[in-house]
Amino acid sequence: IKPSKFFKPKSDGTKHQLFILEAYAEDAGLYKCVVSNPVGTTASTATLKVDRKLTVEFNII
């Protein structure tokens, strides 16, 4: 995944992270990360839940 306004990948030695900066209800679901090297392949899954942001609008008279 390439950096964008929605995603920010970060690598620090052997630690790799993906920051999701904007997520919408339709992005919710099961995500799978697969990594491989000459020794083998491994995978991990994560469930992303997205709560809707409450926005309150009012007018002051």
C-alpha cells in the first residue's frame, strides 16, 4: 500500500505498521496481511470496525 491521504505505512527495522487515517463504514471488515521471505510465508488477520462520527450542527441567533 502506497502512502496517501487515507493510508500511512511505516517501517522501523522489523516492525511494520499501517495507519488508516480516514475510514468509512464501507471500509469495515476483515483484513489480511501476508508477508513472505526466503524462509517462508505467514499471515495475520484483523477486523476493522468503523463507528460513525456524530456531527451536531446548530445556529446561534
